[in-house]
Amino acid sequence: MRVVAKFGGTSLGSGDRIERAADSIAKAVSEGNEIAVVASAMGNTTDELLDNITFEADEQDRAEIVSMGERTSVRLLKAALTARGINAVFLEPGDPDWPVVANDRGEVDVEESERRARELAEKLDDTVPVITGFLAEDHEGKITTLGRGGSDTTAVMLGRYMSADEVVIVTDVEGVMTGDPNVVEGARNVGEITVDELRNLSFRGAEVVAPSALSYKDEDLDVRVIHYQHGDLLAGGTNIEGQFEYMVDMREEPLSCLTVAGRAIRNQPGILAKLSTALYESEINVDAVASGMDSVTYYVDNERAEDAETILHDQIIGDQTLSSVTVIDDIAVIRVLGAELPNQPGIMREIVDPIADAHINVVDIITSATSVAVFVDWSDREETLEIIQEHFEG
């Protein structure tokens, strides 16, 4: 049996937990299974590293810094496995066998990542690779990250590309529960749950597996969630069944759209990093960013719009290449997620045409390798959601 096991930050949060993780891996290997391991940063290491970036740092430096959490985890776990007589190696960006590759847009290069993952799978008969989750490497060798839930994404993606039988997510919950055990008496583990059910729970706060990771799951790949205290990688927990091609989600709170205009912004090195860092240092979360030749647009929570406008205006005053900032409040975003969605010919027309036919103005569209985000006026959100759901989920 070929298994990709992902250990979350909590499951690697101390020396004892690393020992427990190594024991479960060694047990699975001793039973004749091929195991690849994906490791998150220990505990809250990533947040702690980010908190220590109190200076202006560009995206490349930030990625290098936060990568140290995962880099430390894989070394500790590899050493624990070696101490148990397991032939293990740790893999991180820069290694010749590193499998997760990003393109020049910072998105997963599916063809190259799949090729490298297949090559890595051929070595599983005598080696346990311990792979840094959350990280990717572009074609120039620079580190980038996979975003929120990136270690889950690494695990499920590699499980698919390595033709694994199962991906096991080891976390701090015993799979999916019938209710919050801290609130309701008698809460118990749900033995099975569908991808659709789980994604609906995830978008309402009960995130067990990152929704972005589930886009890589297909019918042939089993995904299971177990508690780090369980001890047996190959049994128990909650099985996640099925697959989805498209997932439609609407953000529950309104956004504000802040557009910074300036002369040839796209050709000004460091402008985007400067503006983004200023927002980050004020703890303003950016939901999405769009850029053009003469503008950069940030979408932030409505309640932080005034703060964001002031911060961006301060940056404009200090930079002669920037001219003004404008704000539009009460914007809704509806996202369609699916594997390689924007790479499908005609997909944008399938999304936009029925919205236009309903005489709804589209404020903006932002795409990535696996999603399309449609921004409309808050008053049009329900009708837009219904139109998109009817097409993709109907």
C-alpha cells in the first residue's frame, strides 16, 4: 500500500509528538507499506516567524523566512526515523528530488510537479522521503508558498501525482465529529463524510482539511483524517469520500475595493511589496489583489477600509510614482474552485455571460490555477451566487 502521510503543526508540536509521529511511520513501514511524509512547521512556528518580520521585507525574503519552520520539522522527523532504523531523507526546495514546482505566476506547474512526483514515487520501495509542506520552488529556484492550508494541498496533490492509495491527514482532531465535544455531550467521530459535506463545513469554520487541497482529490484517492495520538496511520479517523470538479463559495462579509493609481506601476520594482507590507504591518488582511499597468487594487474587509485608505494614502504621499487612492465599499466575492479551472477554454464566458444576461455589473475578476473570483456589488451577491451555482453545481 502506498500512503502519503501529512503531519500538521500540532502533531509535531513537541519532541514527544515527533517521537509519536516517527513511531507511527516506522510501524507502517515495517508492515510493508510505501510511505511518503509531508510535514508542517512545528506548533505555531510559522506565525511566530511572521511576527518577527517587523521590518519591510519583500515577498521572496518573507517566503525564505517562513520556510524555516517546515525545514526544521523535516530535519527533526527524518532524524527520529533514522534513529528507528528507517532509511529516510528530508526534501526541501533546492533538493534535486524536490517535487512541487511553481510557474512564473506563482501557481503550481502541474505537468512538471506530476513528472517529479512520479520519479519520487519510484524510490519509495526503500526510502521514506520527508517533504516540507506548504512550499514550492519556481523554475529559477526561488521559494514560494502554496497559501493557507498549503501543507494539506502538498499532501493531497502528491498523493494524486504519486498514485498513492491513500492520503492520511494527521491533525489535532479525531476526524470529523458530530458536534463540538467542548460544547455538546456525547459527540462522536463521523466515520465517513463526502467532499461536498466537508467543504461546506470548512467554509463555516470547521476546517479539518483545507478546501484548496480537496480540489486535487479524485475518486481513486482515499483521504482520511486521524488524531495525532491515534498511533496507527492505516486505521481509524474519518474517511473523506468522492471528488468535486467545481466548488462555489460566497464570502459572508462585504469587502472594500481600494485602487492605487500611479504611472506605470507595473514597471516600478518594489511598489507592490511596499504597499502590501504597509497593510500587513497594520494587520489588515488582504482578501485579493489585482494589478494593471497603472493601478493596484486591494480587497479588504469593509470594517478596515478607512484604516487601509489612510495607510495607502501615506504611501502615495511619499512616492512620486503614485497619484491617488479610491475606495468602493460593499463588494461581494463569489469564488469558483476546481482543478486547473482557468485553463479550460471558454470557462470565463460560462461564468460571465449569464451574469451579464442578468444585467449584473462585474466589478472585477481574478483568476488563479484552480479558481476564479467574481466581484460584484453587495446587493447583487445572492443573484450572482444563484446564477453561478446553477451552472456549476446544478
